[in-house]
Amino acid sequence: MTSSAEHTSPRPEAAADTEAFDRRLHGALAVLNGVFLAALGFAGGIVLGLCASWTSWLWLTGTVGRVLGVVTVLLFLAVLFSGTRAVGWATGAKWGPGTFAAGWLLAGVALTGYSSGGDVLVTSAVPNYLFLYGGVGAVILGTVLTPETGREVTRDARTSAPS
């Protein structure tokens, strides 16, 4: 007669298949997350870069407009840095904000190019330079300052403290 423990324990082959499936699923989800974060960084960089071009108009309006434009860009850079750190906190690793930063950098490169008519997409006003280079600095600094959690996933899917 067999005990009930023998009937309820999974077969060793089934456990190995489940572990292999879990590893493949984890890898596929990590790749999809990275692609999504890079696309989010690129789309955000393009849209916000074009929206931030109004600060060049403020630059032409006088002292109050200049101060307002620079303060607006600095506040935006603080929000961008915080968002990059939030992505790092959510992913628990530097690859999350790193892929977001890569998309942001590609958007910055696209914004500094020329359109088909020969026009510059981002003008040479101080707030626009501050937006482009400050944005690059904010996402890179947010990525570098993101701590690695040091968690490892063990065979039985529990997290263990680093040794």
C-alpha cells in the first residue's frame, strides 16, 4: 500500500520542467520590460522635448521670462531624476533605469537633428540646452545612483539574502 505523501509529491521530471519554464518566462518578461522602458524613454524624450521648446519663447520675453523658463526646466529635471530613480526602485536593478536612459538619449539625438526642410528641431536657447544636456545628466545620474538590491532567486522561488 502506498502512502498519501507519495501521491501528492510532484514527479522530479515535472519539477525540472516547471523550473525551466519559470526561467524562460522570467527572461522573456525581463526583455519585454526592457523594451517597454526603452520605448517609454524614447517617446517621453521626443514628446517632452518638443513641448519644452516653448521655453525658448520665454527666453525672448525678458528677464522674468528667462527666470521662469530656467526654473521650469530645472523643476522638470528634478521630476525626471525622480522618475528614473522610481524605475530603478520598481525593477530593483540598474538595467531598468539604464534602458529608460538609453531611450531618452536616443530621443535627444533625434531632437538635435535636422528636419527635411533643413530646420533645426530644437533651437539654440539656453533653456533648450539645459533641457537636452540636463536631461541626459538626470537620467544618467538616476541610473548610477540606483542601488542593486542583491536579491537572488533560489530553486524553490523564494528570495534569499545575499551571503
